[in-house]
Amino acid sequence: MSVIRSGLIFALALLLFGVGSAPAQSSELDAIEAAADRGDVSAARADLEQWLAAHQTTSARGELTRARFLRGRLMSDADSAEVEYLRAAIDGDGPFAATARLRLGQLQLAKGDLRRAAEHLAQLRADDPGGALLGVSWVWTARVAESAGDAATACEAWAAARASLDPAHPARVEAEQSRSRCEEAERQPGEVVTFTVQLGAFGTEEAAVRLRDGAADIGVAVRVDAPAGGVHVYRVRAGRFGSREAADMLARRFRTQGFDAIVVPEEP
């Protein structure tokens, strides 16, 4: 999280949750976060543990949520970070609880657990429906859906992101471009406007099914397309997208797992 972004979220916490009543504690957490922003992780981690030991039972709920979020940020491994973010999201309140929930969604997407990533992002919106992270949560929901090859859900999420993001937000451009591609696909239903990720093509259905089943562990729905157009080939494919760029994201994910994934236009 950038210094500017952290400052904005903390300023909002001061306004909404009254944590300004403990200025000494806030100042200490400010210093810890500044150390983390500088990359001085060891010092930040040590100071945070001291802060928790001294204030864990006496601090305001918003303060403790912030400390839990910082603890997750300073963890050296994703599993430990997930535990702290989850505690901040479930037991805490305010902007840092929402940000912790966003981090949980991002972590699960990175780990390939798309179902849990989508659930965390949906929970963020349920817990904080009018919050500052609403638009960003839709951006990440769209990315999760694209990774799953779910073009319809991705298009809906991009539309929601576009509607809820401030025009000056950096992610608004991505939402505009992605939603425009969705609308273009909707306007041309008779043309070849969709793309899919192909993992292989075989002369027998048995070979195609073996590859499909072998690719299932990645957490993305993989299908076997039956022969069509007079060509006796069974194609193993995943996803349907309105743009080559979106399909490329899924193909790159398969390639990192050792599959020979390519993006191809999908036959009408």
C-alpha cells in the first residue's frame, strides 16, 4: 500500500471511528507504517509486536484493526498474512477491515483459489456497501472471473466497476476499456468476437479427456469441444472472452503450470 493510500484510509478511520481519542497510539502506528513503507520490515515488525503487547486489551477497535492489518502486511509468508488479514476483516471494523478483506481476495486469486477470492470480494461489498473500496472490489471480481473463464460475470463486474469508480481513479481506464470490449461483443453476436484458451487437440476423445482431467487442479473449468466443421479433432479448451487480452491472462496462468496454452478465436 502506498504512503498516500495509507494516509487516506487512516484519515477516513479518524473521521468515522473516533480513533483520534488515542493520539499517542495513532502516532506509534503511523511510525510503524512509515517504516514498512521504507522497506524497514524488521524494525516495523518488532515495533508492532511491542505495540500489540502494550495496547491489545486497551486500544479502540479501529486501532486494533489497523494493527492487525499491518501485522498481515509485514508477514513474510502468504499463509501467515492470510491469518492476520482474516482476523482484521472478521473481528475488526472500519476501512482497514475492508482493506484486509480486499487483500484476502487478492491473495486467494494469486494462490489460484478463485471461489474463495470471489467470496472475499463479495463479502467486502456486503460488509461495506458504500465504502471507498467498492469500485476496486468490482475490478478484482472481474479479474477473478476472467481467470475462471467466466466472461459473462467478468463483463457484469467491469460494468459495476465503471459505474462506481471515480473518473480519476487509476483503475477506471481498465474498467472503461474492458466494458467497451464486452459491449462490442454484445453488438456483434453473429461474428467471431470471442476467444478461448486451447490446451490441446486430439484425434481421440479419451486423450482429450485425460488432458481435461489433468488440468482440473488449476481451479478453472476446462471442457472438451467435440469435432465440428468436418474436422475429427477433440479440442481441450477453457473460458470464453470478448477480447484476446482477457484470454491471454488465463493462458499465461495455464502456462505457469506447465500447460501448452494458446489463445484462439472461437468458432461461431
